[in-house]
Amino acid sequence: MGQRHGPGTGLRQAEAVIVERYPQLLRLAYLVLPPDLDRHTRLLRAHRAVQHSLRAAGRRAGRGGDPLEAVRAEVVRHAAGRPRGPLPPWVWGLRMWPSAEGLDEEARRLTGLTPYARAAFVLRRFDGLDEEAAAAVLARAGAGDPAGEVRAAGATGTGAGTGDAPAAPGPSGAAPDPGPDRESVLHPADVHTRPTDLLLRRTRVRAAWGLAAVLLLAAGLTRAGVAGTDAGLPAPYAGAPVARAALDPARLVRVPAQAWSDTGRVDFTAWPARGPRTGDRALLARALGAWAAPASATAVTTAPSASAEPPEHPPQLLFAGDPRPGTAVVVFFDADRIVRYTEQGGRRSLDIARADDADVTTAAAVTLTREGNTVRRLLAPWIATAGVRDLTAPASAVRPLAIGPDGTVTAELPPGTGREADSAAGPSREGCGPRPVLEVASSPRIVEKHAFLLADLGGLLPVHLTYTPPVEGADVPPARQPREATGPAALARWAQEACALAATDGRAVRALNLWDFAVTELPETPGRAVWSCTRATWWSGRGDVRIRLRPPAGDALTVAQVGSTAACGRFGQHVLATTVWRAPSGRSYQLAAGSREVVEINATGSLNSRTPGRSLAVAAPAAPAPPATLTATLHSGAVITALDARGGGRD
């Protein structure tokens, strides 16, 4: 007699799968969820997606289906759909993120894929499913084109698994074993935690014990008394005890002045509260209230992918004061966000920016005010010296800036350097004017001889500039890492690319690295051309790149611009770029150049060429021939496709 299935049996089978495969299912949900979520929220929603899959997966398994496939499908369905019901539960006093190194980098590589394609990537690469099995899971999860989603995942170059077929269900209907888990350590089940508030832990414990007494007391208050208790809080939050705690100026986190010099984390968590109005309870209450429930007259600006949600816990106070007469500013730090509240001439504004994983450089300054050509910034407590240099004049000296006792500096910028002027500047230096950047040096109390550049590109936080020089000599020269852009070679190269900074959205980008990945000879032209890749790394983890070819004389040529890519970054270190270039004689050449591990370049289509080495220069096919397709073979034997004006190019 065949095995009987029923709702109870299916539920037990689904529960067994979830218990046995929980880390892998959690990873599936984590990587399917939207990549712009912060890590804490993403982790909580991943747990929720796995646990909420139980009942629906149990019903499917109870009808005779494969319980593992049913659970996977429901996890994908929950993670790919819009979150319903309440937000993830609060984890009071803690921020959590996966301890597995590289998991968030994998998530960032999937930016631009649909949720179902991200699911296919995980099922193929990590869980070892073949294309047919992965498509079956996506079909059960509700994907409209499961096979197409699997193909899209495979186009990332790393979405393919080993081709092993999943194991069949166990004889008793228990959770099947799909085989060894690929990269099993790369899952979010093990987490790092950190307190959101180091200084008020004991206060919170006392507050927790006193909460019951407060509620009992509040129940006996008159209506007028309750109104007095909630004075200064927005109406939607006035009756919520948790909201009162988060929006109470008395509970703001305040870090001791010297904490930055005696900590292993040199970032915004080490900033003390500065400014002459840190004790102005009324100003702080207005700032917190505007954040929680901004009035219609309050101008609210959120950086791309930043959340405008009210704080879940008392934020850290960084600054409260009057940077300029008639302008009051309050700056908060809330785990992964910087929030600036401004009062000026009866107008109120709120600016919110992401600050994920800020470090000694990207947490070095916050813009307090920007009026005309005057910018006032608050510097990190570990910044010892500051000055302004013109990025377009690498030989010019740094103009020192006086750092005030509250950590603020004021810079007078040359006319025409605002973002409004930048937007029409274009990539050429002609007519774009000076490009002032902030050059700061860290205190020797945390690191010796560490200077770096910060560019004001219109955001609340400046953008960190770095440079990676070319490598030459050996057959496969060693890789070079980005370095601070303060040396003569870095300054000379950034001077040539400075006016292209206008294309960068400083509200979203945390860092720009200029990588000269190849230096080649051009036909008919004496001298050497530089191939560079400028990678803009967003606070959300997204990376956009711009490939440029700079001949020995004349303007640079933009070869390709690609968004949401791993190219030119830590996980995209191998690059091939190609373009059609017109020589002074008027002849057109197909040019290509590759990074250090390229050993051969192949052209197919309208061209048929196989050239050893890292560069290619052949006569371009006459129009209207279609563009040639170029690939490169690496020292390892892997093949990569060229980045070009079409924006293509994946491993």
C-alpha cells in the first residue's frame, strides 16, 4: 500500500526540512530580498520568510509534493513578494548582520537581477540544483518565466552550479538531502551583533523595570496630564511608550569626547556630541519630532535607497548648534543612517543619508551647511589637520583650514563649483573650473601619516577618492590595491579626470576609485595611452563604472559606462575594454586592453583576430559592419567579455 499523505504529514515534513536546512534556507531568503535593505532589516526579514513558509509548504507537501522543493518555493515566494503584515520584530538594543564574510558582496553582485533570478543564482550556485530543478522551484514560487530567470542568473558568470542533480526524497517522506552544501559557511545563520547604544544600557535596564510603573501611573493621569507628558512629540507617536523612549532628548546617546582614541571601531559610533546646543532640549525635541512625523512644511530629502522611517531606539547625537547666524542644525546617527535637521528663517528641513559600514575615511566629515560658495563641515574627532586643494591643479599647495574647538571647518569655494555648475561641465577640463577637495590627515593616535581626499559632490557626506596605479613588468604582475589619492602620481591622474566628477551622485556614492588598469601604445601616435576604470561605490553596495581611454594628447574618450556591476572592484578584478578609435590620419582602429591577468585577446564577428598579450590594435571593419565581439583569456584559462559602448561584459 502506498504511503498516505495528509495535512499533518506534510506539515511535519516541511518542519523537518526547515529545521534541518535552516541556514541554507535563510541564505536563500537573504539573497532574494531587495538589495537596498540595510543588513539588520534584511536579516530579520529573511528569518521571517523562512518561518512563514511552514504552513503553505506543509499543504503542498501534504498533497504528495517534494517537501524540500515546497519549502524552497515558499521561501522564494515570501522573499520575492512585497512584505505583508507588521515589520520585522524589533531586537531592542542590538543591530545584527551576518558574520559570513562575502555574503553581502554576493548580494551586491546580484543587484539588477529580479528576485526570481537572484533565487535561481542561489539555488544553482550554493544549493547545487541543476537548471531544471531550479526552474521547478521558481515555477512553484510563482515566477512568470522560470527558465528565463535561470538563464538570467547564469549570465552573471557565477550562477551555474556544478550540474549535480538533487537527491530524490527520502523513503519515508523526510527532508531529502540535496547533496553537499556548496560554500556552506556562506550563510547568515551566524550573526554579529552590536549594541545600538553603549552608554545608556544601564539606563535602559532601569527604564525597563520602571516601564510598568510608568504605565500604571499614566493610566491614572488626567487627559491634561497625558498631554503634558507628551508635549513636543508628534501626535502619531504621543501615545506610544516605545516611541516616547526613542524620541526623548534625555535618552539620546552621547559618546565621551575621547572614546575615538580608545576603541577598535573608528567610525560614527566614536563621534562625541559636539556643538553649543547639545543641552537645548527644545531644539532636540523639535528635531526628533520632525524626524518621526515631519510636518507638510518640512522639506524632507532622502538619499537614494535611504529609509526615512523614524528611529526605533534613541539615536546618537553628533552635533547641535548654530553653524552660521540664524541657522540651527542637529545631526543624529542611527546605526546605518545620518540625519540632519535644519532650522533657518522659519523653514525646517530634514536630510537623511545612508552610512552603512562607514570607516575612518567615509565617517570623516558631515556637511552642516552649504550656502552659495561657503561650506561648513563637522569633522571627525580623529581628524588632526584639514585643508583645501584644487584637484585640477596637482602641483598647487594645500590651503590649510582652521578647525574650530567644536570640530567644524568653513571652506570658501571658488565661484562656479556647485553641483548646478557641474552638471553642464562634461568630461573635459575646458571650462569646468577648479575642483576643490578636502585633504585631511588622521591623528597619529590612531594611525601614522594617513592623509586622504574627500570630494564634496552634493551629498550630506563627502566622497572618498582613491587611486590604483597600473602594474607592468612581469608576465602576471601582482595585484595592487587602491591607495589614498594624495601622492604625486594619484594627484596628476585625478587632475585629468577631475571634471568628470560632475557625473557622480554624491548623495548615493561613498567612494570613487580611479584604476589605471592598462597602458598601451596607439597606432600612428607617439606616446602611450592610459585605460582607466573609475568605480563609484554606493552606500548601498552597488557599483557603477566608467571606462575611459586617455591618449597621449587630446581629450579622453569614454569607452563604456555600466551600472550595478562587480567590474573594477574587489570581486571584479579582471577587465577587458574595447572601443573604435580614430587616428590623426582619419583611419579607424579597433582597440582593446585588458587587466594584468589577460594573456590573449580574441575578436570575432566583423573581425577575426587572435592576439597574444594584454592589448589589441587592428584596423576597424568598415561601416556598416556590426560591432565586433571581443573576449580575453586569463592566465587561469577563464574567458571574459569586453566592456564597450554597449555596456556589456560579464565573466
